[in-house]
Amino acid sequence: MSLDTPYRSPSDAFAATAARRPDAPFLLAPASAQLPYAPEGFNIAYGAFKSEVDLLRAEYASAGYGRGARVALLLENRPVFFLHWLALNSLGVSIVPINPDVRPDELSFQLELSQADLLVATPDRIHVTKDAVLGRARLIDTDSRIPPCQAEVAAQTPEFNDECALLFTSGSTGKPKGCMLSNRYFLQVADWYLAQGGVAKLQADREINLTPLPMFHMNALGCSAVGMMVLGGTVVPLDRFHANRWWQCVADSGATVVHCLGVIPAILLQLPVTEVERQHRVRFAFAPGVDVRHRATFEERYRIPIVEAWAMTETGGAAATTTAREPAGFGARCVGRPSEGMEYRLVDDRGADVALGKPGELLVRAKGDDPRAGFFSGYLKDEEATEAAWQDGWFRTGDLVFADEDGLLYFFDRKKTIVRRSGENIGVLEVESALYMDTRIGGCAVTPVPDDIRGEEVFAFIVPNAEVDDDDAAALAASIVRTCAERLAYHKVPGYVAIVDELPLSSTRKLARGEIKTLAAASVSDKRAIDMRALKTKLRHA
């Protein structure tokens, strides 16, 4: 797909809409969202926000920021996030959005890898940085004066192919990778999102896009935010998903589109029926990963069709699929049809194409002379991993997919050792590395197990260094989980633990991952695993 856009960057798209529709709402949240920082909600017009962006841009410019610099933002989904992002983007500065749930070690790693000049946090989030090693980054809150830029700056304008954001994604390695994503990447994500058609057909200047997804994900940043800037629509950026006020917020905001992950419909279906759940204007829910058991019930109860899709942080809109044009009742785990500009193959372990209906690893690339056009620009400071992901001109997704005779694609499983919990990709090696820092642990293996609500949960087999009685196993597991929670974000902490004498190994003395996954699922099913999910939730709010 050749990207047909008059814009160099998201900030250009925003500026164009602000000039054309200055009085139209850009950011909106009703009081029923109960945002702790804006209890009365907010409604901010494009023109007024553009004036604020211009003032902040001037401050960053006078401090010397421009292309070649990175600024980390610990600003959640608040309007101030968009303010700093657009001001920085208009100068060519790349942002590093920070997950507010990160632990000190994770934050230290992200700041060190990104070499961010600055970490901007809201005053009430400064505590998140406690005990983190900030490296070269200077920490300021949103009320502080901007210190001079330390990076070598080439210019103070955005360029189409230059870096717009650095997003961290968990792969199969021990540490998250920093995905370098260009302005082109985000504009192409928006282009793909706006062109889905079918039940997801969008109307210029009329859409209100509500998302509880975080701005450190490409879905919210690319589809909801940049998509609405290009379209002339409104973004309703919630702090996170809250089931008990979801429908009132959806109704009060006037949302025409809602974004969610597969876990959200499952939770909503557990709520008692209320009048307000039908008092909405939503035409479709963009909700990748919905369990087939919940999809039809959700669509019938709430009268909202669900659009399934597939993409990765690395592929963006250059290689993505959607069910938007498919008739209702598409098959289980169907992720739809490839985008117009996407080429793909499904291959076996030897690299040979698989037969129709048989699962194979999904390889993707862009049509045309440049197979990487619109994809991520690479993993920061890891050229080896970047080139390993691209082989013979194809990007290896690590996902097992099969196709039917009508050209529809179906997700089957993941080759990579990833836990996908509530839409978060969690690398098992990262969790294992954190567990091994506990001196009480002699061996461990982490694997996904099915979870009715969250899709998958983190399961850890633990081999303790000292003998443990059955009566003491639960106490040890709880203590290990508490220690792990000090090193990892909440969602990465094991939700189940099994204390065992040894781990299954292959003939080459490597962890037998397939057997481990099977044993973990059986352990949960037979209620032999120690359930740590309640403790995990408690630690999140501690």
C-alpha cells in the first residue's frame, strides 16, 4: 500500500484539523468517567488545544529540543500527554511513553536504552520514579521549567521517516525490546484503521472514539489518537477500564466507536442488565482477541458488532488484518483479511508453505519494492534481533495462523514463549529472570495458562533451594510473588505458582516448554496450583 497522505507527522495532521475545525472537540471525558485528576470531566477543542501546543512547543524549541532527542512521558492518558507529545512531535523529538505500572528496574532499563534527555511526569506520579536509576534523563513534573537539551539535534522539524515514538514490546528475550516507530508508521496505522470499511466505516468530522487502552500501545496511539486527528474526530482517553462505570461513560460521551481488548467484553457480560447499557450511539467495538464464547452474546446483548483484527507493534498498519467487512458470525479465532498492501506466507518449521487449512508461522511484508515500508524501523541498539526478525525479505511474526478457501485468516497459537494477559504481551524469560533474583529459587519455568477473563495468566513452576513441606508451600509462594512484584509490573507477576522438585527438560537439557505448558494447564484445572491472583490484585493497589 502506498501511503497517500499530505502529512509529515501526527502533529501535522492535528494542526490541519485544528485549522479546519478549531471549535470541534479534540479531547473529551464526561464526569461519569470519574477521572481522579478531572472529576468534572473535560471537553477541549482543537483550536484551544493547538494554542497550548504552540506555547509548549516554543518552550521546548528555546531549550534546544529537536530531531535526535528523546523525551520520556509518564503522563498516562491525560490531556497533558497529548500536549507534550504534539509539541515534541512538531519539533521532530521522539517520545518514550512510560507505563505507570513499571517497577524501578524496568524504568531504569527503558531510560538507559532510550537515552532519554528528559522524563516528564505528573506531580502525583513522581513517586513511580523512586528507586529508579534515571541515567542521563532529568526528571521534571508538568509544572517545571524545561531544562536545556543534551542530545545532538539535527533540526527542529518533523520528517516523514524519522522516529516518532519508542514503544517497548515484550518478545521472547529476557528484556523488552525498544521498537523504533516512525511518523510514517503512525500515519499508516491511522490510514489502515480509517480504511477498514464495512461495519467499521468511519465518517469524517463525526466520530467520537472512546478508548481505555494506554497510550504506550500502538492501538491507542495509532488508531484512536492519530486516527481521529486525521479524520477530524474526538478522542475519549480513559485512564483505564472500569466495568462499573463503563456504560454510563460510553453513553455520556456520545461515543460512536469503542476500543477494547478481548478481556473487556468478558467482564462486561458478568454485569447485571441495566437500562444505560443500551443508551449508547456505538456502531462497532474494535476488540481484538474476544473469546468466541463471548462475542455473539456481547453483540446480541449490547447491539454492538465486534471487529476482530491482527497486527503487531512491529508491523503496524503495513501488515494487519480485519473482520470489518465480513458478515456476522465469522468463525472462531478469525482475524479477517489481510490489508491491501500486505503480502503473507504461512510456513512450516523448514520454511515450506503449508497446505490450506493447516497452521503455519505467519510471515509478512509490504507489497512493492521495499518489504519493510511502514513497519517498525528496528529494535533500538539491537540490529542482530532486527535482522533475525527479518529473513529473506519477510518479517517472522512468531504467530501460527491458518487460512481457509475464502482467504480468511485464523489465529491458531504463538510460537514464541509469550503470555498474552489482558492484551499485554509478557515475555516468560523476563519473568524468569526476575524470579531468579530471589535466592530462595533454584529453578523456575514460566508459561501461559488459559484464563476465562484475561485470556491467559502467568504461571510459574518453582524449584526451591531448600526443602519445603506441603504446609509451607503456600506461604513460600506468596512471599515469592510479593518479592517478584517489587521487580516487575503488576501484570507480569505470576498468578499461579506450583512448588515442584524438578522441571521437565529436553534431551539437550533445555526446558521442555511444550510439556511445561501442558503440565501447568493440568495443574490449574485439577486445582493443584497455588492461586495467587487475589494477592496479585492486592499488590497492584498497594
